[in-house]
Amino acid sequence: MRRFISILLVVISSVTITYGQEFLDFNSRYNRQKRVLLVPFDERIYFNDATADIARRDGLTHDEIMEYFRYQLNLQLTNALNDSCEVVDLMKNNTREDEADISGLYTTMSYELRLADLELDTENMGPLAKKRAEKLEEARRKQREEEMKAARPGMQNGELVGRKQQTDDMYLHIIIGQPEVLKEIASRRNINYFLFINQFDIKTDFRDPYISGQRNVQRLMRVHFSIYNTNGEFISGNYASTKVPIYEDDKERIVNQYFPDIMRQILKKIKFN
């Protein structure tokens, strides 16, 4: 009986460890815990086509709706990360120190569009098929980089010109202008990494003139993020996305039904090393 109980405990422990590592494992082989500072998106970098609909339904202002999504995004991401690392959420306590750190971080940030890393589904591929898929992705990425380079504004006949470019496979990245700001905050708060939420947006593709009044039209929700270390060095960045029906105007339902998919994607795409 004792042997059975011992085996059962080992199996339960193994399942628990496997579950914890299914989404994200920030710990090294020596189980070294990491502390991550979670920085909310700047209030000015908020785009939501559903804001007017939500405002009519709930009688809330634009800023109140924005703050709701800003708070919920940090809250759910903190809860999702808590099993794998210690999260310091700058929106949780709203102290003077938190507000000062948010303001200091925003001051040193600028933004640019960068090509996102697309995930290849090679799990069930053989070695040759996997290698071919990786080569095709490398070629696609090089082509997109050339397109992005050609689309950058430049001088032509004395005028500043630029080409339109697709942004479906790009994310809004932040650039840290003063790395010493991150170093000081990391030292004071004992932080290992900074996880920045760069932008939150819910957008409808209005390029189709026939979408008006159609209930099967979807809005695209995207959350852009970047990760930096304590020296102000960029580690990784990407975006998570999911679709929300255009008729959805319940902010609680948006959070409860569509944020979990965003959280799963962020945990899968996030890289600290």
C-alpha cells in the first residue's frame, strides 16, 4: 500500500511539473526564480473600434473603457505568468513609486514597426520537410525585410516620399532611449526582465465597403509586446491576436472570452533567453 501511495505521489508531481511547463518555463535547470516587471501600455497607444459601442451600452467615457482594458490586460497576464515567475505589476498597487516608474519608462520609449517572428508548425514534420519549411520561412522573411526597406521614407526630387506596406506580420516595437532608466529600476526593485505591453488594439477592416450591418464581420484584437533585460538590451518581441465579433459590445465578455486566447499566445511566444 505504501509503495502504491509513493508511486501515486510521484505521478502527481510529474503531472504538476508537466502542466507548469506546458505554457512557459522561465526557470533554469537549477530552478532559479526570475522577477519580471510588467509595464502596461501607454494610454496614448490605444486603438479600439468597439469603444463607441461599449460607451453606448455602459455609459462610460473613452478613458474609463481604456483603463478597464489596460487594467484587465495586466491582471490576466500577471495571473497567467505567476506559476512560472514572480511578476511585479506596475498597475497593481498604483503607488507614487509605481506612477513615477511608469512615467520614467514612458519618457525613454519610442516606437517602430518590426517584422514579427512567425511560428512554424513543424511538430509533425520529418527532418527534410522541416528543413524545407524553415528555408521557405527564411526566404519569406528576407523578402519582407527588403520590402520594408524599400517602403521607408526617403528623398526623391526634393520631396519626402514613402511606399505603403502591409503590417499584418509586423508588431509595434519599443526602443529604449535611456538604458540607465531600466538599470536603476531593475536594481531598486530587484528585477531580472522587463515585459512591456507596447500596444492594445481592436480594429475592424473597413477596406471592404460591404461590411456595414453584417453580423459575421470580425474585429481583430492585437496585443504587442517587447522584452528587455536589466541592461536595457532587447531580448524578444512579438504580438498575439484573436478575432472578436463586430457586434460584441460587452467589455466583460470581451475580457472573459477573448483575453484567454491572447494570454496563451503570449506565453507561447514569449522568450527570455
